[in-house]
Amino acid sequence: MKTRDNISWNAIIVGYVQEEEETDAFKMFNRMKLHGVVPDEVALASILSACGNVNVLEAGVQFHCLSVKLGLETNLFVGSSLIDMYSKCWSVDDARKIYSIMPEWSVVSMNALISGYALKNTKEAINLLSEMLALGLKPSEITFASLIDACKGHQVILGLQIHCAIVKRGLLCGSEFLGTSLLGMYMDSQRVADANVLFSEFSNLKSIVMWTTLISGYTQNDCCYEALNSYREMRDNSIIPDQATFVSVLRACALLSALQDGKEIHSLIFHTGFDSDELTSSALIDMYAKCGDVKSAVQVFEEMGTKRAVISWNSMIVGFAKNGHAESALKVFNEMAQSPVTPDDVTFLGVLTACSHAGWVSEGRQIFDIMVNCYGIEPRADHYACIVDLLGRWGNLKEAEEFIEKVNVEPNAMIWANLLGACRIHGDDIRGEQAAKNLIKLEPDNSSPYVLLSNMYAASGHWDEARSLRRTMIQKEIQKMPGCSWIVVGQKTNSFVAGDISHPSYAEISHSLKHLTALMRDNRFQDDGILHVG
């Protein structure tokens, strides 16, 4: 173009921002100024949005100064963008200052401020909603979506009230945007039943985003059967999964050790082109490793080549560690150390786990020192727990106890549980009793420390102490979690919990088990240990 006016400059800047090419947007804005074109409210609003999108507060402040210089600070568009920028950059107080000097407000400007307060000060966000209504402004879907985000995990009662307000205003009908937000809120708040009801209300309007939110929510709430069955139902509705769907359902397969389902999902990943995606490939490595198919995990890892980021390396190291291949885990760690990718805290957790399972005490100590002294990584409670497991599992109980006394964090349940487990292995009642008491303080309703300590007492002949612990469990109404198993028949996962008779084929299964039991009682087992029928 021989002649470029504000309109043409604005069009290219807005285009870059909309396409999330913020770096190019900044370059174009600077070029516009060098060509002597004075930015207007459209250009400033767009470039401020870019600052908020990439969370660059310093640049945002500079553009704020420019807007003051041009007399546009209180312009409705620029002011709303300033509020949005400061809110996204976690500078809500500055956003509030802009809001207070604006001569008029819009739903957009108030939404920006509500969004900023939502995750920091829920009460203030609700106050702003009341203020919006008092001004005669009509809350939009974005208004309520921001408030829903504030309710995730810990404000479920408020979330229910917001849900009611949305229904009352007729905003939920057909709005997958709000439906998905509410679905995520219920799942994060462990209200799985409410999430199910909400999901069922959307009939055939469910998009891939809503399905993925449901599957991810099931997985994070350990409802992995439901996650897998929902994935199958989604596929039956001819909906193609995306990256987030694959990652969530693969995690469910990993937790269920559902290898065959994982392989079928891998096939679809290949045919849809997501096998080149880093997160999806890492999820595949994790799934195969947790299902015990280390060979397939290695194949996926090797196929990634130079695309491996830290999450991929970590998945492979942890996969080897969990499957007892300590040497392979250390080999991959050494390869990673020679690559451009820098190990993180998860990397070292995997390597320490490998050392613990292999009994490499001195190597584990060295790895821990390398993490702290060479990589400057501050150990988390998980790292300390891993060292306690390493020392205790292999008989160094005194050193493990002394290590706990020196840690820089408050010992958590995992640390005491690892020490208690080690004490049980080596029959150390005294340290085991102290570890159990500390664990009970942290998790008074957890049956594990009671059961472990009781078993230790029984094994060492301290029957009175063992009975006393059992009585304490009864008095406190602490119950041991029932055992659970599952089997996949066709494409349906069948779960069985001890004492549960809710399975639809319970009568038939019970009859078959009684028949097998009768055969065993008739000594139909032969010396080879195999049941021969007929």
C-alpha cells in the first residue's frame, strides 16, 4: 500500500492480536508510530489486549502512559482494555483505579474487572455484579463465566446460586459456553452427580469442549470407568477428539491399566494426526508405562525424536522407574542431561523413585545433592518422602528418621507413611508407632496407619496393642476401604467392590462363583494348580 491511514494500520494490528501473534502486533504498533501515524482508541485498545494476553505488565504500563499522553485514558474502549490488561497481569488494584476514574461504564469494562477479582477476591466480584445490576446493565455470559471460575473447588454453594441466577435469566438454554463452565465448576468441586445432571440437560448440543470437560472431570475425580465410557459414547456420536480429550482419556486408561483401550485410542491418535503433538505423545508414554507395556512406551518416546520437551523425558523416566527398570531410568536421565532440555523437579522425583525401587541408596543421595546444588531446585515434600522411602526401605531407619528432622518443610502424610511402611518391613515397632501417630494427626480418618501399626503389633506378638488399635478404629468409626477389582468385557468396564451387589449381572456371576467354589471343594484341582472342568 502506498498510503496507510489509521484504518489500515489498525486492521493489521487487530488481525495479529486476534491470531495471537502478539510479537508481530507490537512490531506493527511501533512501525505505525515511526511512520508518524498517531494511535487512536482502536490501536491502543488492541495493543493493550496483546499485553494482557501475554502478561507483560511493563509494556502495558508504557502503553497506559501513552494513552494518558493522548488523552484517551478514560475513553470507553481504551479504559476497558486497561482494566482488562491490569486484571490479566494480576494488578487488580491498578485495574480498579482505572475503573474509578472512568466517566461511564459498560458491561465490557465491568466484566474485565469482575474477571480480575474473581480468582482473588470473590466477595468483591459479587459486589461488582450487584453494582452492574444497579446501573441497569445486563450481565452477559462472560460475567457469569468469570464468577463460576471463582467458585471452582471451594465455593460450590455460591456456584449453585449463580447457576440458579443463570437459569432464571434464561442464559443457560443452548449456551455451551456457560454449560461447560458450570460443568467444570461441579467437577472441580467433586460434585460429579450434579455435573451428570447438567450434562444430560444439553441433549444433542454437546460439543467436543463439553465432552472433554466431562471426561477430564471424571478422570480428576477418579471416576475412570465413567471417563472411558463417556469417551466411547462421544465416539458413538461421531465426535472427533482433540488434544485435551486424548490426554484426559489416556490418563483414565493409565489409572485403570486398560491397555487394550489405550491401544485403540493410540490408533485413532495416529489417524487424526495428533501423534506429533507433544502432550498427547507424553500421555501415551505414561499410559503404556503404567499399563506395564514399557516396550511401546519406549517406541513412542523414540518416535518423538527432537520434539521431546521436559514432560516427555519425565514420562519416560517415571515409566522406567515405576516398572523396576532403574538402570534404564538413569540412562534416560543422563541422555536428558546432555540434551538442550533442562531437568525439573519432576525429573528428579522419577530418578529418585528409580533409586528407591532398586535399592541404590548412595546413588539416591548423590542425585538429591545434584538436584539441590547443581540445578538449584528446591526440594518439595515429595522429594523428601522419596528419600525417606529410599533410606527406610533398605534398612537405614535411623538415618531416615534423622533426615525427616532436617527437612525444610513440614513433614506431610507421605513422608510419615513411607517411614511407617519401612518400619513394618523391618519390624521396628518404636519408630513405627511414632510415625503412625504423626500420620494419624495429619489424616485422622485414614485407616492405613491404624491397620499397618496393628499388623506390626500382631507380627511382633503385641496382641493387646493390636486389639486396642482395632477398638479405637471401631470407636472412631474408621473403616478400611473395601477392595476393588475390574474386568473389561467387550467395550464395557465392569467394576466390583467388596460387599457390593449392585452389578446388573450379580445373580448370574454369584451362581457361577458358587459353581466354581463347589468344583474346588470337590478337589477338582490337580497338581499343576489348574482347575480342570468337565
